[in-house]
Amino acid sequence: MSASPETLLNVPLNDLHVALGARMVPFAGYSMPVQYPAGLMAEHKHTRTAAGLFDVSHMGQLRLVGPDAAAALESLLPVDVIDLPVGKQRYGLLLNDEGGIMDDLMFFRQALDEIFIIVNGACKVADMAHIQAQIGTRCQVIPMPEFALLALQGPQAVTALSRLAPGVEKLVFMTGGHFTVSTGSQDVDVFLTRSGYTGEDGFEISVHASDALALAKALLAQPEVKPIGLGARNSLRLEAGLPLYGNDLDATTTPVEAGLAWAIQKVRRTGGARAGGFPGATKILATCADATGAIGQDSGFCQKVLRKRVGLIALERIPVREHTELQDQSGARIGDVTSGLLGPTIDQPIAMGYVPTQLSAVGTVVNAIVRGKPVRMEVVAMPFVPTNYFRG
């Protein structure tokens, strides 16, 4: 989602990005850094080998507060919110009444009566209005526009951050807490989680906008850390097999079609203690064959859908971009590529797309039509590059 230059918003670190030589582009209504002088390829590889600092302050942050907050949020998502322990984070899907995905999000249990949520930037205004309208009478819905969000990602992220915030190294994937970061000139209070959107170890750091510059400069002063733009963020997340809302997920796509049935915990499925009770539950649970908890492309669970999101690798060295038509071997249109590029780490053209369920098995070959010519692509398991989350 873009906006005209006159209406673009600036993130708190806008001047820093410009000073660092970033190429700024419209994204989700903001002027955002797509890459720095080193370029996308170098930024991508640096994040895979060291640590990259991303500004993702365009994303929405909010808190739900009150004794009914967890149960209220659970009424909007097909996931287990109520049983999530304090100090842990989970992936969630905000659904419409047809079971389509309005947005995907992350939520963290800060206390028994408080949940912190991060939603996508392009969806945040609609998301917050929807959440307020649906559950605003059950708990306080508190937007946090005064906070910035930074992501420090890569195998050396923990080395760099633990110098400034001792104790973060004790966290494991999808946990977090409040920390004080020593920037040299001041101490900055942050809330952070050990998570991210690159497939690498790392952290997402919520910080008051007034402290964001001091924090960013302190992190960039660490020898492992370089600034990374949205271009490399996109290539990193695609290699990790992570869907992007607006490309790979939308309001017409159900979690089962999107290959996200794993995010529906057993307690919310047919036969579970709190089965259903979320928007589109009847439709979604009807596509799930059983309540055994089996997950996987070839399991018996969630097979009753007409199409599925799959990973694709081109068998020729021809990049295949989003919106490219997919055909079967007879030349019939079967779907479209939703994300695609040359994967910098594996040096092969990779993509995601939706194909009929009968063509979704690993090893199936389909054709992408690039400039009028077929490019053979093979269905493969995702992620394309192994993830390196720190689980202890």
C-alpha cells in the first residue's frame, strides 16, 4: 500500500535513514528505507552471517488490558490465547466471518490481564478499529502510536545486543520481556521479544519514539550490525518460507489454504476444549479432517481445500515475480505466484504461490509464464533456507 509523497508519514528514524544514504520508498503509507548504499544482496547476506538492523516502525502496536483481555482476543483468532503463559509470544490470525485472513499478527502475554500485539502496517488502522468494535467493551484497547519498532536479526544479533542489555541472551525463541539498554549516553527502557521475520535468530524491540534514535545509533555502533532495508527483509522472509500479508495472505484466503493450520492449536479444533468460537470457524473446521493435531502437507489433517500455498523453485535460472501466471503441464491456468525473486542465499529463483490441492505435492512440476514463455518450477518443502531460531 502506498500513498502520494505529500501524504506519506515519516517513521521516527527518517532523518537517520536519509543520513545513512537509504533509498526511501512509499510503503504502507510511510516513507521507508528499501535499501542502503551497500545494496540488497550485501544487506541480505550480512543479515544471514552477522546482524542487521531493520526499522519496522510502520507496523502497529497495541495493548489489550483487563481481566477478560485474553478471552476477548481469543474470540477473534483461531488460536489458543487463554492458555499462553506470561512471558511468551504466539503467532495469530485475525479472521473475517468467512474465515478469510484480515491480517496476521504476533501477540505476547505481558501479564495475566495484559496482552501486547503487533499488526502489519498496511492493516493497522482497520485492525485496531475492528478489534475496538468487536471487543472494546470487554477490555481496554490501547494503541501505541508513540512507540517505534526495531528488529535486530542474524546469528550475531544476540552478541551485539547482550553487550548493551545483559540478560537478553537468556531468552529463547518467542519469549521476551522488559530490558534496559545502555546506549552510552543514556539508559533506554525497551520491551523486546526473541523473534523476527527473517528465519534467523534475533529480536524485535519496541521503544518509545523519543528514545529510538539513541537506541539505533548504539546498535549500529556495534561491529556486527549494519542497517538493512525492506528489500532484504522481503528476500530474507521469502527464503524462510514466511508469508507476506497482501501478497501471500488476504481476506479471501483461509488459514488452511495458506498452509497455516499449524497455528490453530488443538484446543481450538473440533473435539478441543474450546473448539470453534472464532470467525469463520464452521467453514475452517469443516476443512480439517480430524482433531489429532497432525500437521503437515501430507498428513491427513486439513486436506479438504481446493488450493494450497506451496513453495516453488525454478528449474531454470529465470527469476519469477509475483502475479506471474502458473499453468499445469497441459497449459491450463492453475493459479498465480504471490511472491518470487532470486534467493540470494541459495542462488536460485524461488517463489510462493497457490495451486490446486492435487498439484501441491512436493516434486510436482508446474509452469510459470514469464514473458510469454513457460518456466518449469518444482513444488518444494519450505523453508527454502533452514531457519536458525534459538530454542535453547
